[in-house]
Amino acid sequence: MANPSSASPASREPQALSSSDGATTAKPGERSTPYASNVMRFLESVGISNPIPDNYSSEDFYSDFLCNHLKTDTVRRGHITCFTTVKPTILNSMGGLHGGVIAAISERVAIATARTVVGEDKELFLGELAMSYLSSATINAELIVDGSVVRSGRNTTVVAVEFKMRKTGKLVYSSRATFYNSPIAKL
């Protein structure tokens, strides 16, 4: 690879990328960075330019998709335990469970956990979802997903969700979700 230019980062102008098919985002007269072709090859290898299949754009596709990977074990007031197995369809390009899938599962489990203490007469609005990716779960790893209410008050509910390896109990991912509770308007 070529060496980066000796100019300071602040003095560099944004550079354009070009793809292997000759398409470019550069304006006439601009030059491409030495790393542009490597970045474009990586993006193409992970399918960034592939069209989205029709069945993926159906209503609630991702909800159904996630539910197929999540199996409920126990439900108690303020606590839910689920299991999931890391399958090839939910891997990232590095061979670990995709971060977006972790966040989506965490949100689903947090909502379900909050619903065990917040009545149906109130709507839940997700105000914050903080994720910690501590390790990686690889293909066919079985995970225990535990959701527990940390605090529930009149206006807010906080839920912690932990992902642990089923065999070892090692904590691999954790999250904290804050929900705002508001009464459903009666018109």
C-alpha cells in the first residue's frame, strides 16, 4: 500500500471512492485515496451493492425474522429469560453475531420485560438503548438472554438485558434500555 500523504489531517480534503466497475464519486479534477480500491472491494465483498430481495421488504419481516431466533424460557414479573442460537443468517462479516441483531434482540426482550410491570393502559416509548459489546458469540453458540427490570416508576422504566454463553455463563453482551411510560389517550 502507498504511504499516506505527509499533509496534516486537518489540511486534507475529502477524497472520492471509485468502484471496480469504474464508477466514481469523485468530482472532475479530484484524486482518489490509495485506500479507496481496498474499501470498495471490502464493501462489495459484504454485499453492499446487492439488491434487497422482495420478501425482505414485507411488513414486519424483521420482527418475524428475530422471533425465529429467539425462544422464551421463563416469564415472571420484572424478569424474562430467552435462548438464542447464533445461525449463519445473523453473522457479521467477521463471523460473530451481528451487532444490529444483538441490539434488536435486546430491544425486544427489554420491551417484553417492561411489559411485565407496566400496565397495558400505558404506552412505552424507548428513550435510550445503550449497548456493551464485551466479547463475540460465534456460529452455533447458544446464548441465554436475561431481561430484568432495574427500576420502574410512574413515568420511566429501566431494563437491563444480559447475553451470556449457555455453556460457560460468560457475559458477552449487555444493554440497558430506558422507557418512558405515558397513558394512552382516550379520544
